Amino acid sequence: MRRQQPPPAAVNRQNEKAAWDAEEKQAAESDSLNDAWVFWENRELPRGSARERAGDSYHHTLGWLGECDNIGSMWQILNNLPPPSKFFGSAGKRRSKLGGRSVEGFSVFRRGVRPEWEDASNAGGGEWCAKCTDLATVDGWWVNIVLALAGESLGDSGDAVTGARMVDKSDGKQGHVSYRIEVWYGPGAEANAIHDRLVEVMMEGLTCERPKFTKKAHPAIVGKAPPGPKGAKGAKAEGAAAAGSTAAEEESRKVWQRQMRSIMAKVTPEKAPRLAPQLAALVAGADKEGLEMCADLIHKNALHEGLFAETYSNVCIGLDKVKGFRDAVVSRCKIKFSNRVKDVVNAGEGEDTLERKRARANVRFIVELYKRDLIAGSDIVQIAKALIKATEEGGEHAGVHVEVLCELLTTAGTTLERQLPRDVNPLMQDVKKLSAVEGLAVRHRFALEAVIEQQRNGWKPRIQKEKPLSKEEQEAQQSGRGGSNRRAG
């Protein structure tokens, strides 16, 4: 039978749509920046606070604002940030607060580079600083430096520039006014070439005086240098330099780890979308060890409380842009799955219940990663087949396989039925056979029968699974308007 051709009008509409899509794609590609840039706010810590007194307090002052990798997203962030003149202090006027926070200024740095000189990309480099006392000039400097960095307008030497800060150093109480722009660069940069081009771009569209930049070096060694005679040479000097470098790397690693744990400690269902890009910005410049640490923290947190599997899988979406992260976190899921019985056995009596719970939480996390296209559906099917086979083989700990299998199917059933219906039916036939095996404990056979019944009901469970309450739901529940302490999902 000859296929009927679409009418000419429909063909024209299809061609127009294809041309429009191609044009949009080309425009998006042409608007892409050579590098991704992250915006931060620099907050002021309360005087006398524990963090203000601590020697490593600076990293607590950084607040992630957004990141951009094309011109549109850059302007979206820039247009939504108040210009410095709107909140910087002046003579007789203290700095205004932003959202209840005392913000000293803004920073913009390449993705993966923190606005700290301890960062490996900044340590051993330096910065060019310029000061002024005019708020209008401050606004112009800030926009010009953002455009220069994002547009790579600092020439070949600008590749070594890691970022810039616009900071309010005024003291309204004493009438002192001072605003400072800082342009940071990494070790080995052609500092003078950066300076010459920097003066030009900072003056574009402005009628103020030319900025007078002063050079400041960033230390490459954290803490005190190793003891030794001044001006030591030869092997002693090389040994001291190596020891200093090791000390710097170790301190930098500790600071990075504290930052990572600090962000992870704040993750909640509401905050996850905002904190995930912060983690991505932090992890983007990490080495393999840092990447493994991040994946380890997320996986352990997901195992600690299965109710938050969705939350941590949402965090993984933001981190998926970091090369190697997905493999790192999936690898941990696979290892935990393979060791599910071993971990229960090693836990011993009294602790085995906790390990069983972690095994179920692990597969629940795997399913949530699958729902977000971070794990293939075929992998979920293979996991189910492996659990069915292990159960059929029996053994003292066959119940562990059944518990994990039931968790897998009840959480992934709806999505699998929609995406891989041909694979689901054979799996459920095997589950039905398992439910009749007399060697299984009665409770495990009942659990398998519950899964079969759930499929008949369109994967709608008889008892809704618990999910963590949002902040609003907690408040409603406390005031008597909410329901139970956990919400169904």
C-alpha cells in the first residue's frame, strides 16, 4: 500500500521548524563562552564570632550565586545582581545588607577555581589590585571586568587569569571610603602583559581616571616555612621547598575537604537544587582523590537514610557535568550491591539489621539515579536478574536478596514498565515462581506476593512510602494543619 504523502503546507511547516531549530542551535553554539564562570558573593562574618576568630574562616564567607557558560546566562546573572553601588558603603553610611546578609562584594572565577589563594590554581600566583572612592566607577569596573573575563579580552596572557573580586573596604563608622578591584592569576603567568591589557579594558566606556594597579603575590606555602639558614642552597634548599610544597598541598586539601563537608551538611530536599551547583563548582577543579571523596560522601549519606535517595540523586544531576563523577558514584553503588551479603555477615548479630537497611537504601539510590538517566534501564534489569538467580540458589542469606529485589521492583516498577515493558513481564514471572518456593521465610514470600499485587494495581503500593517533609510541611504539621510526620510518595 502506497504511503500517503503529507500535504505541502505540513511539509513547509516541518521545514520551517527544522530551519528554526538549526538556527537556534547555531546561535546557542556561537554564544558559548570558552570557559564556564562562577559568581560568588563575599560575606562579612560577625565580629568576634567563632568562625571569624578561626584561622580558616575565609571559606565560610563565600556564597555561590550562579554560573554561566554562554553570553545569555552571563547577562542573566549579571542583570539579577545588584550593582556594587547599591549596597557598598560610603562616607557616613554603612554598607547595606542583601537579604539580611552583610555582603562585602562579588567574585567571578573560572569553574573549578575557588576565590581563595589556597586553591591550587591561585597558590603561587598573584593579583593586580586597584582602588577608588567613586561608586559610579565601581559599577563600571565590575561590569568591564566580568565582560573582559567571560569574553577572553585579556589576550593570550589572560588564559592564566583565574578570576576577579570587587570588594568594599569602606568603614562607614569612621568615614573611611575604599573600593578595590582584584584580578587574580595563577603561577607562571605573564603578569606584566596581563596588567597592560587590564588597564585598557577597565577604561572602556568610562571617563574616570585610569586605574593604578599594584601587584601582590600569593604565597605558595601555607603556614611557616621549614626551618633552615636564610638563603640555603643545593639539596637543603630543594628539600625545604619540597617540604613546603607538601605542607601547602596538605593544608589546601584540608581546606577543600572542610568546604566539601560544610556544603554536604546543609543538603536538604529544599536546598539540594541550590547546593548542587556549588558542589559542582567546588569539585570541577578537584583531583581524582577529591572526586572520590565527593562521591563517597554522597553515597554514604544516601545509605544512611534511604528516605533521602531522591535528594542525593538530584545532587548527582548537578555534579554529572564534572568528568568522572558519575563513574565514581555508580562504582560505589555497584560495590555495595556486590557486598550486600558479605556486609550483613561481617556486621554480626545485632548490627545485621542496619546492614540490611543499607543494602535496600543502596538499591533505592540506584533506582533514583536510573530515573534521572544516570544509570541505564538495562542495568536495572540485570540487577533484578542477578537477585532472582541468587535467591533461587538459596542459602542462609537468601532473604537479603529478596529484600533488595522487592525494594528495587517497587521503586523502579512504574518507570521500567513504561520504558522496558518486554523485560518486566519475564522478571515478574520469575518473581511469581520465587513466591512459591517453600524454602523461603514466610515474610519474604509475602513480600514477593506484595510486589506481584502492586504490579496488578499499576505499581500503586498498598502503603505509600515515606518521604522527608519539606520545611513548609513541617511547619504545617507542627501547627496542626499537616498530617503525619512523614509524607507519602
